[in-house]
Amino acid sequence: MAKSKQAGQGTPATVALIKAGLPFTTHAYEHDPAAKSYGLEAAEVLGLPAEQVFKTLLVEVDGKLAVGVVPVDRQLDLKAVAAALDGKKAVMADPAAAERTTGYVVGGISPIGQKRRLPTVVDTTATQYPTVYVSGGRRGLDLGLTPTDLITVTTARTAAIAR
């Protein structure tokens, strides 16, 4: 597994993983601006099973921003993510607020290396795989790492938050 960033691929996510001493692989691809789903596009172009590629979604739980990480072929269960964070109600976050808070653009938001650390929940299905793939911090870049390392670097909890 590559532990260093490749030319042109250094992002806050890769920097955070290097700083934490966690191994990861980089998977770059040419992003198609016409793609309807960033995550499904990544899985297809990289030849990865969709259930192993995870998308990062920002939500507001009782008015506070949080992160849900679910497989790209599934949807985030808002009630489940609220419950996982001991909240009452969750709604999808405003995209501009998501970009401002994380430092990433929509479609390239990584759960790793965000400007501000937010409460994070990773769907329990991630633990079924030796490697999971998440956005590397820009459109057209995914990172492969163990679910344990993803949970560690994001200080996430796990819960069944996908439907």
C-alpha cells in the first residue's frame, strides 16, 4: 500500500493519513462532470464493488453539523444517523455549509482531513471488508484504507445508518 502522496494528489486527507502513519492507496480517475453520482462513477471507473466505495454526506443533527459515511449504492437513513449521534432529527446539510466547514467541494468531500472535525458515523457495513474506499478530497480521487484506520483517523463511531 502506498504511504506517500503521488504527484498532484496531495490533499488534506492524504496529509492527515501520512501524519497519522496510516497506510492507504490512491486511486485517481478522470472525473466526468456529467456523472449523475460521484460515488457510483468512482466505483464504476475504478472497477470497484459499489458496496465497498463509501460516500461522505454532511447532515445537521439537531442544528449541528455531522458526517455520515455510507456505501455509494445506498442512501443515508436520516433517523438512524440522528439516533447514532444521540439526536432527535437529522436533515441534509446545505451544500455551501458543507463546503465551508470541510474545506472540500461537494463531490470531493472526504471524511478525512476536514477543516473542522465533526462527529462522524461510518455505516457498519464498512467493517465487512478488508479495504474500503472514500473520497480523497477532490473529485476524481479515492483513497483505499482499512475500515479500522478510517474509523480511527475520523474518530468515528459505527452504526447501521444506510438503507
